[in-house]
Amino acid sequence: MSAPDFYRSITFNPRFHMDVCTRCMRCLKACGMSLISWDGEKLVAEKDRCRNCRSCVHTCREHAIEITMKAGGPGAGHLKKELY
């Protein structure tokens, strides 16, 4: 399976634990695709474009970010076993 097929088949969902987050905004700067934003109350990510580089996760000192994956889309039948 090629990389483009893989990304069409998997949805990565960055989740921010705002009860732990110190609002340092390091994750915004770390995201190479600029997918994370601050809406005034919480961090928001464009999950449909996330490619699981995990830069945001690695830069967070509070461990307030996790990325979950969901298999789906065409050709993703075997991926669930490989990823989970």
C-alpha cells in the first residue's frame, strides 16, 4: 500500500487534554502543517489533514496531547489489525 493510500485510509485525531494543558502554545509552533489553532478557549486541530508526525506530542511538556487513529475508507480492511 502506498503512502497516499495509507493516509486516505486512516484518520488521525489529535486530542488535547485542556485540564492538563498550560497553554504554552508550543504545539502550535511545532506543527509543520499549521493544523493546530487556539479558538480562545481551547486548542483545535484539523484532524482530516493530520499525518501523525507527532511533533505536537513530542513538544508538549505536560503530555496533554494524544493522537488516536481510526481505520476507514477504501482499502482499509486489513489496516485495523496492523495498527491496533
